[in-house]
Amino acid sequence: MSSQEIPEENLPAEQVPAHGAVEGADDPFADPGLPAHQPRIQDIDERAADRSERVVAFLFTLSMLATVGFIASYVIFPVDQIVYIFPFGHVSALNFSLGLTLGVALFAIGAGAVHWARTLMSDVEVPAERHPIAAEPEVRAKVLADFAAGAEESVLGRRKLIRNTMFGALALVPLAGVVLLRDLGPLPEKKLRSTLWAKGKQLVNMNTNQPLRPEDVAVGSLTFAMPEGLEEKDHDFQTQIAKAALMIIRIEPSNIKDKREREWAHEGIVAFSKICTHVGCPISLYEQQTHHVLCPCHQSTFDLSDGARVIFGPAGHALPQLRIGVNSEGNLEALGDFEEPVGPAFWERG
């Protein structure tokens, strides 16, 4: 039996939406609409708005003070100062102060911006229909009008205290990045061109801390030396030894090919920088039969019987030689400093 043959009184009644139900509620893509806007206390109470303005200005001012503190930390705290701070324990005073002040500076800017947006800027939600990418002239005009309205609603022009402190915080924070350039290290000036070696400085054995004598150096042996007066307890020991460390090798004079090397030696004892001219690694591998030394880092190889010239590897130039002699006490001594900077090439080399 079709529905047309069913008596009208037996047909189901038409479904009527229940009270409060939204027509089309079963549609999963129905527009739920926007909830009614609830005004904030700052919208209806000017004193509350002024308090929010002062909070935002305080956060921006705090950011400025923290940035100044960041810069001042470089001046106040020495690099090697260690302090105890609970619960972190013993930490670097400089690193802790830099991290704390920079963190406060960035956090205060973010917190101020969020508080400003949440309490003073307009929070009315405005739906915008999707539109083609190529905007029509009237759409562009509307965007500009909306931007002007947003600028007006941000109260940036009316809340001058917020505006001025925000500009101050944003202007100062980049200075922290400029100061960070100091971490690249001090300017080398002419420090890389000289070492502790000077005329009359005795060669001291790095293992025994005793002055070296010619008879202490056997043919084919390799000895490491440092300048007289330099001690491991010195605060700048690592800096100085990185430039002044020597390799002392004794070669039969007849086996020395380079004329200047032979003249700067003493009875076949030659002194070359221990610092590789590639990236500054200490050289320690010596091949007695060939008089070659090998850098363990990148396998640069130097011929110590021929002016320590590079015969293999990425090193760019020969190892500098130190001119040596013997003093009145019979100990080996330097007759001056290196004539060129030791170690790898650097930006001042000329």
C-alpha cells in the first residue's frame, strides 16, 4: 500500500522543532554564530583602564631597566667570577646575570603586549567573509579603513604612556644583541704577532721544568719547550703557551736542507712552533727517519729538515722557526721572538 492510499488521519504528524531548537541544527556545517559580546571592566570603568595602562607601562619600563642591566653586567662582573646562588649552586656571575636580565627584558615586552591586548584593545569579534586574492578597489579601501579603525581601537594614540614606554623598550632591547658581539672575543690588536719569546729567554723543558742544555737533546729526539718564567699556575698560561710552545729537534747539520734553518739552529738543534698553521692544533707526531712531523687533527705534514715547509695536508704555510743559541751558563736560549705570527693565518696577517 502506498502512502497515497493511507488515510490522512493515519499519517504521522509533521515534526515541529522543539522550543529553543535552532532550525537546521542537524546540519554539521551550520553557522553557530557568535556569542554575545561581554564588556570588560576596562570598557566601562575608566579607572580600571588607567590601572591597566600603568601595568603595561610598568612592564615596558621593566624591560628597559633589564636591558640596561644586561649591558651593565658586562662591565660589573668579571668573566671568571663564580658565585653561589640557591638553588642553582655555583654558577658564573656573568652568565647568570646576562641570562636573567635578557630573559626579564624579553618577557616584560611580551607580557606588556599581551596585557595591553587583553585589557585595553577592542575585543569585539568581527567575522570576515573569504574573498578572492585579487582584491577589488572597494575591498582595499575597506582594509585600509579597518586598519585605521584597528589603530584607533588600540588606543595607541590616546594612551601615550603605553606608546612611549613601548617605543623605549623596543628601542633598547636590540642593544643587548649589539653587546653580545663582545662574545666574539677581544680585538687581537698586535697580540697575535708576538709571543713571550725574547732575546735571552731560556728554553725550559715542559716535562721537567728545567732549562734545556744542548747535551739534553739527542739526535732524532723530540722535546717540547716553553719560555722561562711561564708557569702552569699563571692565569694566562693557556693563552701564552698556545703561542709560545716549541718543538725541539736535533738533526745532523748535513741533513738540514734549508740555509736559514741551519743558521738559526745550534749544532743541529732546531726550534719550531708546535702550533699547526692550519687550525692551531698542537703537533706531537714525529717521524725520526724522514724528519717529518704530523698534525693529528687534519694530517698536515711538515718537513723539519727543510724549513718546516708543508709537504701534505691543508696547512697554508710552514711552521715558524725560533732562532736559538747558548748562554753563558750553557743553557739553550732564544735570540729573539718569532719573525711571523704562529698558528693559523688570521685577519691581521699582512
